[in-house]
Amino acid sequence: MAIFHKKRIENVKFAKETYSQFLKNGVLTEDIFKSSILLAQIDPVRRALAFDKQIGLVDNNDIQDLKNLINLVNFENFKPASYCLLNPTFNEGSKLVGGGDTDIVIDNQIIDIKTTRKLEVTRDMFNQIIGYYILGEIGGIGKEKINISNINEIGFYFSRYGIKFMYKVEDIIDFNFLSNFIEKFKKCFENEPIEIGKRILEIERLSCEKQIPWNKGLEGVQVPWNKGLKGVQVPWNKGLEGVQVPWNKGLKRVHRSKL
């Protein structure tokens, strides 16, 4: 434990120094990528009290992987007009569920970053971003407590493809049912074990009475996950079907066993 604590302090100090230098010159050096990996080794401790035995060790293949990912970024997709929040929590909303934060909030968008081999939106991924919106409704976003009404798009950035895929909030949430659902949601977490709240999320999935065929178009299977409810049908993966992009197209020297 003492060794881990020492390594943690060293890693944080190193990261602060390299980040400070980056802010001055804007150059993505090898040390920037290295410090990102070192900080990632610490993150599980804060989130789950899980200790990485490899703390302090950095594989050059991982550094190359990060370089490949940053080369795919279209920075115009992440240029804020007013504000950009990194890893903001949802204040009381996060406390209610035992902790929770999203990756990026830029102006009117909540963006979750997915570094996955497959270019797809799974049912769990879809549920996840809806959950972020609900937590934001409860506690606001970040220490600034930005009102969730400012958010009109939620979605994903697929970092291995350089693709940003967003949903219009009005297309996937029925605001006529939102308040009632939030009250049920809060009561479950306040009065019952967390698993009860999870079950309600599974049943209603925060879509608030809209029909959204979550896997429409995938291998010919069409199964609306909330079949029988009245509302608007919105294919959850609309725009992604038919997109064929090799997950590492154009990337060189990627150590696939690390991906």
C-alpha cells in the first residue's frame, strides 16, 4: 500500500507538470501520452478501490495507440461556443446512485466516449446516456449546476473511428412522462437497495413511454424493447446501419492484443 501511495503521488505530479507544459506550448509530447496512461492506472482506485499492480509501468504500444486515436479526432466536433466540462458529475443525482459522471459536456451536448472495436450502439450504451440525462435533471451538471434543459443532444464519440453520433433529446425522451418517472426513480434509490432502482431502469429504461426499436436493422432482427407502448418510433442506431469502417483503418503499428 505504501509503495502504491508513493507511485500515485509521483504519477500525479508528473501529469501536472506535463499538462502545464502542454498548456503553454500546445504540443502533444510523448510525456503527455505517458501521463494519461499513468493517471488511468489510478482511476480504478477512486472509483472501485481496485489497485493496478502495473502502476507506473507504461507499454510503448499503448502510447502508440493513443497517438493513433488522437490522429482521428476532428477537433471541430469538440469546439465549444460557451463551455466544455470534462468528467462532470451530476451533484445530487450522482450521490443518489452512489456516484456517476459523464465524459464530456460541450454546450448543448452530453458526449460519452467509446473506445471499442465495434462501431455500434448497444442497448446498455443507449440506456447509459439516457441515465446521464436523468441524473442531470435531478442534480444539474457539474459544479456549475448547468440546467439539463440546456442539453438537447446526447450521444457518443467512437474514438477508434473518429465518428461522433448524437441523438436529439426530443426524439428519445417523452417529457410528458419525465417528471413521473424521475419521482419513481428517486424513491427507489432513497428507500430500497440500489438493485431495485436498477430493475426499474431495466423495465422503463428512461425512455418515458416512447417506442424505440433498440436493435432495428441489426441482422434483420426487429425487436422494440418497449413494445406495446404508444409513442414515436425512433431507431436507436439510425444512421449507423450500413456504415462500414474498419476499426483501425489507416492506423499503423497498433498492438491489437492491447485493444
